[in-house]
Amino acid sequence: MTTRREFLLRTTAAGVVAASLRIVHAAKANAREIGSKVAHAGVVETVLGPIDASRLGFTLPHEHIADASYDLTKWPKVWGGRAEFVAKAVEKLKLVRVAGVSTIVDLSTYDVWRDIRFLEEVSRKSGLNMIACTGQRFFPPISHVSMAARTVEGLTEFFKKEIEQGIDGTGVKAGVIKIGIGGKNVTALEEIGLRAAARASKATGVPIRTHTDAPNRAGESHAVILEDEGINPSSVSFDHSDDSGDMDYFLGLVRRGYSLGMDHVHRGLTLDFKPSFERRSECIKLLIDAGFADKIFLSQDSELGGSLLPEETRDWRERIDPPDGMLFITRRMIPYLTQLGVSHRDIHAITVDNPKRFFGRS
């Protein structure tokens, strides 16, 4: 098994370019292949309007372009304020697009300063598809006081409004529901959110992604509530799952039909996080070998906005973002999985086919 140091040393510029070109060529080839199947792919709401799911291409399904209003308060005005912030974001996102990525799903909910107009602007200027979310995060920083007054019915209607009518007075509609739950066991307040998400998903066809405490097998407690609401597990992804290295946990969920978001893989590259990068990658390979490539997503849970700030002004959240930012998957993760023996066909299934199926609404 290649060590962490050997792996990083081998990630040369030439290798990065080669990997990126393979992704681009594969995406173009796939576009030709699926051209005749457009009518069956479903429709996805992006911040620039609805598109056929076959146009999503290589997708990063759990990212944060920016908690924009929050980041803007930290962005030095002498650097140009919002205009400079947008320009820097677009500059970095164009590099992501050149690397072969076509779509980014931004899972910043309204309570963590989602700025839909910012997403709309950077999507248009960068050429990347972006999917915005509705939903709720149930851990700081949020106001539990306001949330405690909500009912399942009230929150369901809020989610449905952002999916069917638009977000913050715009015509931009959410294409996914995000529920952020911090602990092993679901609290009464978090249960409201999960039940509301399930009902809104069933009513609209929009899928659900949850922030999950995987080391404590939290996906299992989420599943009990979601299934009580009659949710189809194929419309749910338990994200941050790779924070666990427990194959028994993983297999139990995918056999029930749930998907696993493997989006903290980069954190294994530091000595402070367990399981290691190697173990996280090995679990992905084992799931593929067990026949569950169709239940895996790869992403980075990166926050681009914070990465644009000077090092001394970044918060802890931005400091743990991956090396190469939103290019980690294309530059490092995919080459490493290929080294482990994962086929290009399986990589394509995970990064292109799975998002197309998951986000597409009939």
C-alpha cells in the first residue's frame, strides 16, 4: 500500500493534467452516448434554470461555494468588496471546470447565509452548473429559538416553497434538500426537520442529503424516521459517511437502498483525522467490489469562499479544506482510486451516472 507521503509526492503536475484530460474526454464521450436517452434522464433545477439531468456531467454533490453574506463581511473592502469576491470565485471555479467538473451542488442552507444571487452570478460567469438547496442545519450557528416554533407541516411548506416557487423572492428554485444533524441520536427538533424533508421530497421529487455523524452510525437513526415517513431510500444520501471506516455500517445502509456521500476523504491526509485517507479510500474500493458503485458519491465538502481569504483571516472551517480545494477529487482522489484498481467505468458511474439519476426529477 502506498504511504501518504509517497502518494503526495507522486501527485505531480503532469499527472494532474493527464487525469483532468481523461475526465474531460470521458465526459464528452458520455455526452454522445446518452444523447438518445435525454427524454428519460429527468430534469434538474439549477440556479440558472431547469436543465435535463443528462447535462449535469461530472458532479460534485456536496460543496459550499460560499456562505456568501458571511464571507463578504470578512472580505476586505479595500480589495474591492463584492465585485472582487465574485471575480476571485469565478477565477477559481473556471479552473474546476477546466479539470472536467460540470456541476457543483451547493449545500449552504438559508440559516448559514446562503446568498442565491451570488450563486446565480458566479454560475453564469464561471460556466459551471450549480444546484442550490433548501433545508435546515440543526447545529451552530443557527437560532434554535426560531426553529423550535416550527411544526413539521410549517417546515414542509417552507421547503416546498423554495423548491416550487423560488428562493428569497427570486425565481431560482432549490434542486435538493439538505438537513444538517450533528449527533448520533436525532433530537426532537431535528426530527421535525427530517420529517419535513421527507414530506417535501415525496411531494416534489427532490432528493435529500443529510449531514451525518457517521462515526456513531447516525445514518441508522436518520433512516428510522425517514422510513416512518415512507421515503424511498434511493432519494437519500447520508453525507460525510467516510468519517466512519466501518464496512458493516456502510453495507447495512446501501443494502437498504441508501447512498453514501464520501466527501471528507481529504481529511485523512492530516494526522488529526481518523480514519486515514488510505482507509477511507479502501472502503470506497470495497463498496465498489461488493457491487455498490451506484450508491457512492465523491465530493470534498469544501468552502470556496473562505479559501479566497488571507490565511490569517480564515476560520477553522476553511483551514481544514482539502489541498487543491475543489480540485482534490480530480487531482488526487481519482488517481489514487485508479491506483487501487478502481476502473474508469466505475469512476464514471460514481461521478456522472449517480448524480444524473439522483438529482433528476421525472
